[in-house]
Amino acid sequence: MIINTNSAATSAARNLSRNQEMLNKALNRLSSGSKIVQPSDDAAGLAVSEKMYAQNRRLYAANTNVQNAKSYIQTADGFMSSMSKVLARMSELAMMAKDVTKNPSDIALYQTEFQALQQQLRDTTGGGTVATPLGTFNGIRLFGPNPVGLSVTIGEGAGQTMSIAENNLQDGDMAAILAQSSPPAFDINVATANVADLVISAIEDVATERAILGAAESRLDVASTTLAIEAQNIEAAISRIRDVDVASESTELAKHNILVQSGTAMLAQANQLPQSVLRLLQ
């Protein structure tokens, strides 16, 4: 028997240290909820999950952009819905002004309302010299000329964009209805010969612009759904890399807890072995 070197105690101490380390790791994982408590736990997984996390943040940001673009479209459509009603009333007034049974006083009353509606349209579209039109969204004019439209980011990658076409209601027949050669008077009035045709044409223009915006909003709806699904799946992938499996890790905790306790007992036994040498010396 050897007393200078206790191989059994050394082996027991090494196993105890290893099991204690695994027990601590299981405790850290369960307490933090993460499989990767420190980079050495899974260096490659950490790098991959960090890139995926950044991609997911871009997806959420892109979806926010899409939702804001939808709000822009819905605001513009709300204004145009009101304009359609205003124009419908103007066409009605123009038709009633053609009634041969109406006297000049009646026509003047029609003209008062007609001009008020013209002013409302002018204030909304920003036609003429209106510096701060009602039709704006976060400082962006909704109904002015913008040949290139608005570019909306609909994906997390470079170049993943779509365009929202301009909604220019400051030209064509709308411009003719709202023209003012000598402000505040308008160039046309309720009794102008072709006023009904101009108003009907303006109604068609507004309806066309609303249809174009509706198509853009439909595309944004699809983009938003796609972004949400992609973000959800990437988040699930990140979870598989980084989040701890509580059931599995609890099993590891129990196993190493038992091994630590048994290892402690065996180390104590191994340290008692050299004492048997004393019997040989008696």
C-alpha cells in the first residue's frame, strides 16, 4: 500500500470538481433561462443568434414602417372620402342652380354654399397659395405633386421597397374648380356653364386616386403579414439556440446534484484509505 500518493482520492476529487462545475452550470442556466450563460457555452451558437437577433430587430422596424405607411394611406383616404362628399354636394348645387324656377336670390344662396365648399377643398388640397393645407400627415403634404411618390421599406434587406404613388389633386379639373385669378373670388361659380362637368370629372379623379391608394394598402397588408411571420420564425430559431429547456436542464441538475453528493462521500472514503497502513505498523 502507498501513503505518499492517494490516487483514489485524487480521482474522486477530480470527478467531484467536474460534477460541481456541471451542477453550477445547470443552476446558472435555470436561473437565467438561457443555455448560453457565457460565450464558451456555445461560441458558434452565440454568433449565429446575435446575427439573427439583429435581423429580427430590422424586421420589426420594417413592419413599423409598413404600419406607418398604412396610416398615411388611411389618412389620405379619409380626406378624399370627405372630398367626394363635398364634390357630390357641389354637383347637386350646380344642378339645382339650373332650375329655371329659381330667382337670383335663390341662385345667390346656392353660390354661397358652393363657394364655401370650394374653399374647403382648397384648404384641404393645398391648391393655389395655401401654405399649410389641412391634408397633411406628419408634415407631409398628401395631395401635392410628387412625381416619384413615397418609397416604403417593406423588408429588412437592402432594396426591399415599394412606392406609394402621388395623390396630386392640385391639377386637372380640380385645379380649374379651385382657380382664383382674383382671390378670394373663384374663377368658376355655381352658375358657370360647364361647372357640373368639371365637378363630375373631379369626382372621378378622386375616386381613381382612392382606388390607387387602396391597391397600395392591400400590398402593405401582405407585406406586414409576411414580416410578422418571418419575425416570428426567426424568434423561434433564436429561442432554440439560446433558451434553456427547463425539463432537460432540471434533469441535469438533479443528476449532478446526486453525483456531487456521492462524490463528496467517496472522497471522504478515499481519504480514509491511507489510515489502513497504520494497521501494518502495529
